[in-house]
Amino acid sequence: MVATRRSQRSASAAVEAKRVKVEHSAPIPAAVTSASTPDETSSFTRAASPTTTNFVFKGVSYETYEEMVKAKRMRNNEMLIKSGLLEASAKLKEEVYSSNGVNRKTEATRRGLRADRKRKDTMPDPPRRKSSRISGGKADGLFIEDEQRGGRLILGGVGTGGDGVGAGGDASAELYLGAKVQIERHVNSFYNQRINDGSDLSIKEVVELAGQKWVKEDSVSQAEKFVENLSSNVNDDSIETKSSCSKGTDRSSPKSSATSMTSLAAQVDNLTADDEECVAKVVPERIYAVTFHPSDHKVLAVCGDKQGHVGFWDVDSDSSSTDSNGVHLFKPHGRPVSNLEWNKSGSRLYSSSYDGTVKMFDINRQSVVETFATYDDSEEFKGELGYGVDEGRKFWTQYMCLDPRNDDNSMFISTSMGGLIHLDLRGKSKITFDLTLSKKKINSISVHPNENAVATAGLDGEVNIWDLRKLETSRKVSPLATQRSSKSINSAFFSPSGKHLLTTTMADTLDIISDAHLQSGLIKTPTHRIRHDNHTGRWLTTFMAQWHPTVTNEELFVVGSMSRPRRMEFFDANAGQMLRGISGDSLTAVVSRCCFHPSTNRLIGMGGNSSGRVTIFR
């Protein structure tokens, strides 16, 4: 039955196809041809006269089909222009942009760092891989048996002993040594991908480590001159600089700004980011950390990136004298720079990195010194301050902050394994304590102004407030108070006054807790909860809302935004609401990491994005 129905359908389809073929092959009646319009005549003329090579449109004959189509398009364009639709559409778009405050997408600035693509790296290219199987060669039988701490590889296979050293005669020993040489050629030979063995670096060395792609012929001399000038001006408050930023606005330096504003919050309405001279590329890669030099007479922006670079941008420098527009690039680390912090005098910049080191940029000595470094428990590292701290392949130093009790003589360091380390650098440096406070990484550390409480926040979705005195004397401690979130917490910082604790969560909230250091147990509800899109995704650095570092009578903080047009958002913590979202022609991407200049006379903000560019708001 089924086969019969299928055969009937097939027969019907064949008859229908034959009928259609006959209809299409039939000649076109002359009456239809004569009644056709000029536009329709082109196709009929081609079909009725197979020997004709012309294509006709509006009474004009064209030799090719493409020429006829071009003529049709020209006719259509003329009709649109005469109708006035194009002009009306353009005018309507301009009105919509202006009414919504949306700026047209502009090209990213070319100010600041520029790669020299003509200069090639002096390091030789790695040898081309060849298949032993295809070439008919004998496989060496080596494989990676184990990956240990500090980037160590244990080789196993034919001709190797248990410790990975060749033990099968001269041939196998030579084979192992050849493999070892090849591995060390492509893998950084220093511990945990660090740039050196921990020795002090001169300005010349730390500049040249950035690579020839970013180092020009005069980069070293310009950097040395810049650091020398900065060293002589660190404690000189009499110097004022002329700003080249923000055309049409007050461009004076922080200290020289004699403002009539009654508060910094009132100055938010005057902030702009419309001038291209307020943005520059400061580091090559994605920005992880930003800070301002604490000088009252200079706007010096500093940021660290994903590859371990630290860039200085003298915003108010005479950019006409150099091609870098006041930007100077250094490379003190081999992996991402997680935080940057100046000491109170501005003579030393401390930087922490995922490579397990803390470096100190000494402006007066004009050198970079390794303050602390983590190591595993190998015998060769015995005697190092960080001996035995490195816990393995998943370990890195996540965050660092200076201890306000001793300025730059002690610091806190958090790790990816939930550890909190306190270093005392006075006299003979020592680790005061190394405690595991969480099962997952700790993203931020903040010490309360009373110097007795410290807040930690991280991947476990908790903000914990600890009694600092108990951390120093006891191995087993419990937090004074805890706030929980359904997702990871990017940061938690006490305000300069100590009145509020500000947390940035991946649950899309900015939480403000009043007097968090005085509370106990579980903090169920924050004082203010602000809905805020914090999902930056894989390719953008996470948001970390930051307080104004010196103002205590006002509770101001700043954070990046995923909103369009791209902007930086300023908030009043007392009211728990946004003061203003600032956008501008020079802001073309999401600024993930933001901060304020410490000046109390003039409100200045900075935002760094994932292409290494910094935008100044003032």
C-alpha cells in the first residue's frame, strides 16, 4: 500500500514538472511584449531575441547586464536625493544623538605608547617543530611526568631515571640534556616566570626589559631624566605645572587650584573627558591596577598591566618634546601587576604581581628593588624570606596593601589559596604571620583607620572583618563580622573616615555597610544596596569601586560602568546614590579600574581600560 502511494506521488510530480517545462519553453506572445513598460522590456527583449546582446532599461541599450544594473542604481540614488529623504534621515540622527547625550563612536587615541613594528626582537626564533614519525626518525620517548612548583618540569620516559635525569648511558644522557636545553630555551628560566633572579634593577635595565617593540632609541635617556626630575621634586611643593588637558576648563594643577566650591561632590558636575589630550596609551596590555602619585602639584598617573609592565604618565608634561606624550614604560614583573601603592611621601612605589613578588620602585635611588618573593621548599631557596610560602601550581600573590601603622615598613599580602601574610620590613625582614583565612583566593585587603580591624573579600563570596591584634597573636581566629554574597566579591574597602565599608560583588551590587567594624556575627542587610552591572566578562578586568583616598568629611567613590555611552560613575555613599555618570569623546571603552587623585583641593579621577589606555577626568 505504501509503495503504491509513493509511486503515485512520483508519477504526479513528473507530470507537473513536464507541464511547467512546456509552459516556460512556450514563446512570449507579441501582445504581451508590446504592452510591457520600458522597465519590463529589458528582460523580455533578452528572452524573445536570443541573438540580441543588448540589455534595455528605460529605452537605453546596454552591452552588459552589469552596466544596466549600474544605471538603475544611479536612477534610484537621484530619486532619493530629489525626495529629500537622505537629508531628513541625517538630520534626525543628529537630533537623536544630541538629545540622548550619545557621542558618535570615535577612533581610539594614538597618544602615548606606540609600538615600533619595524624593530624586531633580538631573541632568535624557536626551531621549527618536525614530526619524527613523518621524517622516519626514532621517537625519544620523553614526556612530562610531573609539573612542580616554580615552573619545574620532571621528564620521564625512555632513558630517564625516576628523578628525570638521564640514567641509561651516554646516548640517553645526551638525549635528556638536549631536551632540557630545548625546554629552557622557550620557558622563562627564572622562578615562576619572573624577569630576573631578584637582583636590583637600574632604570636602564627595567626599561629595556619591556622589549624592543616598545623601547625607542631615546626611551632609556627620557626615562632616566623623568625619574631624576621626579626625585628632585618629590618633596618640593613650590613647583606648579601647566596643564594641557581639558580645553575650555580650568587646567591648573591640584595644589594651585583655588576653587570656590564648598565640597568635592559639588565639583562632579564640572568634570569632563572631551579632550583627546586627557587620554593616552600608558601600558601595552590590559590594565589591572591604577594609582596617582600623591604630589599636590603634579598629576602623575601610574598603572600596571597583564604582562607585568608599569607605565608612568606625566599628564601635564610638555608632550611636544617627545613622541610618547609624557609616557614612560618599565617592566618590573613577569606576570600581571595586581596592585600599586605609593608610600606617604611619594618616594617609593610598591607593586605586587602574580609572579609572587613585591617590587619597590625607589625614586630617590632610581632603581627597582625586590622587597619580597615567594618560593617553594626546595633546598636552594632556604634562607629566603619567602621560603616555603609557594604552595604549588595554583598559587600566586593576589593582592597587596601597605600597613598604615608603619607606612612602607610593613605590608599585607593575600594569596590565591586564601592566605593572608603580614610582612615586617623593619630591620631584618620577617613574616609576622601567614594564616589561611579562606578556602579560596582573597581579592582585596583593607585596614580600618583605627588600625585594629582588617577586611578581606574574595572568591568564596564573603567579606570578613578580623581583629588585627588577634591575627598577630593567635593561629586560630574567627572573624568579628561577615557579610555574604551569592557570588564572588571583587573588593571590600573601608572609607578614609572608617564610617563605611564598600563592597563590589559579581551579584551585580555595590553594597555600603555603615560601621561594619563595630558589628558582629552575620551582616544580613547592608545600609545601602545599589544595583550595578558588574559582569565585565572574560576580556575585561573586573570592577573594584574605590574611595577618594584623603577626604573624610565626604564619602565619595568611583567605579567603572558597562553602560553605553561608556562612562565612569561617581557616587555619594552617605545618600547611597549616583551623583553623575561622566562620559566624553575621549572615552571609547569600558574603564575597569578607577581611582581619585589624593588632592583635597581639586577633584581628579582616572580610569584604565583593557587596551592599556588611561583617561583623566577633571
